[in-house]
Amino acid sequence: MVIGVPKEVKDHEFRVALTPSAVRHLVSLDQVVLVERAAGEGSGFLDQEYEAAGARLMATSQQVFGEAELILKVKEPQSEEYQYIQSHHTLFTYLHLAASLPLTKALMASGCTAIAYETTETSEGELSMLRPMSEIAGRMSVQLGANFLERHHGGRGVLLGGIPGVTPGHVVIVGSGVVGASATKVAVGMGARVTVLSIDIGQLRHLDELYPGRVTTLVSRPQVLEETIEEADVVIGAVMIPGARAPRLISQELVRRMKRGAVLVDVAVDQGGCAETTRPTTHSDPVYLVDHVVHYAVTNIPGIVPRTSTVALTNATLPFIVRLVNQGVETALQTDKGLVRGVNVRQGGVTCEAVAESHGLPYTPCFSK
């Protein structure tokens, strides 16, 4: 199989879909790997390393798409890449289609098979390719919140950890999954006052056991959510429904009642965001104000720590890539239920129920029963 790795074109996206060592492994399996020149430079991987691993370097993304069958990316195709996607392609990347009707329609029109990292499962039902990036985004969300809480960024001018004699900042984390748990770890380590809201009592119990007396855990109900967020210095939006649009838990009216200069970091922005006031931003222009609240809603947070992120992502994706190339896409999908759950679009149809529901489109099973 011919595997293609184009350079990422999303704003400040420095990750790459394969490390040189992963390329070497695929070449050892008699696969052809095409890598666009400079694709790995942002992550510190040079063209010479890819060549030494057995990759063929290509001058442009168009050439990569033109010759490859399996396209490996990190982030969803950008508008300028839509024209390159053809019916013979299998696209394997983060897609987050519930947040983008234009991309969904473009993939449908192409006729390709589009497999999303974020909905592909292991045999144990784990979202193994979503987890490492969620861990990174969760950990970074608190340090980003602390940064934009500084006065020169428009924040309240509060030091999250406080000092003796001064109350620490209050971090409110909405969600207790991988992002929420990762954010909690960093917030506790910074010495902040931490409150976690969730509907999953089991996850709340686990956090309480990990950080006894250092984290307040609350079952998220509308009144509790509103009262807690009103008192927050930093709010981390960490809710996620696999494949579906994130629930809008934070209303514009609630944002209006938040403290002046508070910071909202909506990690759920990839799936549409959990606040009514959320709109996607970029690393070039990461924040905006709504009703005196600083909003941070960058859709590729891990992209600015690309070395860590690329290695972590490749560790997670490589077993699935090997399965696809060894068995062939059709056989791999027919024999691997977890991989089938990753297929969001195929042969012009939407094969993920959550995506179809988000956009009011017909749902088409990947294979007829």
C-alpha cells in the first residue's frame, strides 16, 4: 500500500502524522511511504531522517495525495486540501465532523473512506487515539488559563497558586474524563483551589481519592453549575460525547454573570464547544472577549507542543495503521469492530450516527447487516 503523509497546513499546527521510526517500521513491512518535504520539521524531525527511514520525499501535498492510497494526517483537512481528496483515498486523521458541516459535505462529495482517530476504538472499547491528545490538551488548558488570567492579557490579574496570606485562584473544571482529570492534576499541582463538576459519580470519586481534601467534586446540575462558574477565575470546558457535538452547558447569560476578567478555556471547541459564546480561534489569535470574560478556544491545543504530541500520537495510531496496511482497508474494517466505529464517512454516506444527527443528515451503516 502507498501511504502518504502531507505537511499540516492548519494555523500553528506543527505536528506530523508519523515519526521517522514509525516510517521505518512501515517500510520494513514492504509498504511505500511518501512524506512531503518539511512535514516533520515543526516537530523536530528532519527530511534526512525520513529518507534514512526509507520514505520517499515529495515536493507538495498535491503530489502526496496524487500517489497515495492511505492518507495519514493529524488535523482535519483544511478547505484548500478538499480538492485533493478522491474516492480511492482512505483518510485517517482527527476529523471532529460534528463541528463542521462543510468538511462533512466535502468528504461525502469525494467518495473517500474517512476514519476518525477520535471515534476509533480498541478491542476493549477505549478511545486510544483520543486519549493522549486529550491528556495534553487537559494539562495545557490550566497553564493557558493561568497565562491569560494575567492582567496584560485582559484577565483578572490573579496568580492561580496564590501566596501565603492571599487566596489562590479558583479553577472550575466542567467534565471529569481524560481532559478533566488531566486538567485537575495540573491545577492541583499549581496550588489552585479546584472544583470539578461532572455527571459521572465514579469519576468524581476517583478524583476525590487521588486528591483528598484538595479538590471539591460536585455532581453537575444546572443550579450547581451556574453558582460554581459564577465564582470561578478560570473555567475549563472538558465535556465530550464521542463523535457528537458537545452539549452547550454554559449559556451566554451565565457568561455575563462571571467575574470580570475570568478566563474560559473551552477544550471542547473541536466538537463545537460547551459554551454558547464559544467560537473557534487559532494560535495566531487565540482569545477574544465576550461580556468581559476572556475566551480561549483554539482547536489544536497540542499543536504547539509538537514533539511530545507527535510521538504520543504515533504510539497510538501505529497499531491501527499496521492493521490497515497488512490486511487491506476492506478486510480490516470487516473484521475490526473498533476500527469500523472510526469510519465517519464512506462512499458518500455518513456512517457515524452522532455526526449524522448533528447535521440532520441520513445515517448510512458502514456495512449492511
